[in-house]
Amino acid sequence: MMTDPRKKLGAPALAMLPRIGDSLSFLYLETVRVVQDDTGVCAQVERNGQIDRVYLPIASLSCLLLGTGTSITQPAMATLGRHNTTVVWAGAGAVRMYNAGLPSALTTTWLEKQARAWANDATRLTVAQAMFTLRFGEHVESDTAMNVLRGLEGQRMKTLYRTLADQHRIRGFKRNYDPHNWDEQSNVNQALSAANHALYGVCHAAILALGCSPALGFIHSGKQHSFVYDIGDLYKAKYTIPLAFSLHKSSNPEAEARRRLRDDFRIYRLLPQIVHDLQWLLAPSEVQKEELVNPELVHLWDPDVGEVSAGVNHGDIDPDW
């Protein structure tokens, strides 16, 4: 039994995530070295002069996430590539995404679905409407235009901010993201920006694991991470925004937000949900809808007026509070 906390922190972690639709499977590693030996690819850790090994089921593995304290050898990467396994370098608990290696044999099935839906204004709008439904649980009519969606989204976000501010007795809250004056921002804004950044990492990993393009956003547009922002927005009201308000008295809201977020939506719960939602958005007729449980640098897409400012609340009518 390991009782020394320092040894516990350095203990290797290996979590097999459940298989989900399309036979997609994830494996998250932490504090291990991934190597290729005569038998196969294994995660190993050396302790007290002994090497412990766990062989990885790469033949059935779709995505390997390398968390903190991991390293991998060139032969191991080559083998993962031959077995069509995507490798993602992530932060602790995969709440950040730093880089990724995509195998050449990775299927383009979902990328093609995304590209078809994105390239046509009508289907692009349909996906944007589905995102609104997924985000707020409200159906919108098929003739609802993008500017109307932005207005509805803005009203709901204002209401959510106001409700949470009242719950935590915070007066005069205003959402603000200014990386050049980070320390001048309120605790809630610092925590929210940090949590959203972590959320984007998980969404980015899910998008790459499916083989989709993080650049082809349906609401956001113009940046390599446009689709990441689209997907991340689906979960803010449920995860990051309530968390940020709960940290309004924290002495270190940024760090605590990342830790709490990692604990709250352990990757084995949120990551499969994100992949499922992605598949439902791109191919609703093939995937059943169910719950398995600052973008100031980009602009928004509108089929009528082209680029529209992001990071702006487009609600025309202030809710009555």
C-alpha cells in the first residue's frame, strides 16, 4: 500500500476510457514513458531500480492522450502511426491540448461529413441551429436566421450570468476578457477564462480523434480553432460558468478553476459525450441524440452579412431582471 504522498503523486496513471460510437476508444496516460520493445508498445515506469510495464492495446486504440510527466520514443510513435492511432499531447487530465500527431490512415469519414455540412450555407445554418438546441435544450425553427440565433444566445447568456451573480451576491458583474490586463480582472472573469481555455483543450482532442478539422467552424470562422470554439461553447453553461462564479472569493481563481474543472468532468465522462455530440451534429440521422451523461480573436459567420464580431452579446432585448 502506497502511503507516501510524494510517491502517490509520482505513481503512473493509466485510464482506459469506454468505447463509444464508431468503435472509438481513448487511453489517457500520465507519468509514464511509452516505449516499443520486442513484444509491443508499453507504458513503463522505473521505481527503486525496477521497471514496471503495462502493454497498450494499440490495435484497438483510436486515440492516445499523453498527460503530464509522459514521454514517448520514436519507434513507439511509428508503431502507433501504423495502427492508425491518433496521439494527443495534453495537460493533466487532458484539460489542455498542446499538440497532436494524426496517422495518415485515419479515416476521413467525419471530416467529409463536416466539410459537406460546412460548405453549404443551408446545412451550415442547420448545424448551427442544432448547436443552439444542444446548448440550451430549446428547439428552434428551421427558418431561424443566424442573427436571430445570436440574439437568443445573447439573451440566455445574460440571464445565466445574472442568475449566477445573484446566487453568489455579486453586484455589477460584467463578462470581460483582457489578457493584457489579466490581474485587473475580477476573480470570476479570471476563473472563467482559465476554465474555458481548459475546456477548449478537451474539445480539441475530441475533434482530432474523430479526424475532423478544428478550423471549419459552423458559428465561429476565420481561425484554425473555429470549430473548437463552436464545440466548447456547448458546455460552458453547464461546466465552466457555474464553476467560475463559485470561485469569486478564491485567492487563486485561475489555478483552482483548472483543478476543479479537471476533477469535475473527468475525461472518461466528458470526452465520450463530446465525441457523441460531434457525431450527432454532423450526422443526426445516423447517431441517436442522447446525453451520455475569448474568442475576440475570431469572428462569427453569417450567411447574409459575412463576418460578425465575436465576444459580443448580440441580444437586442435585455431580460427583465
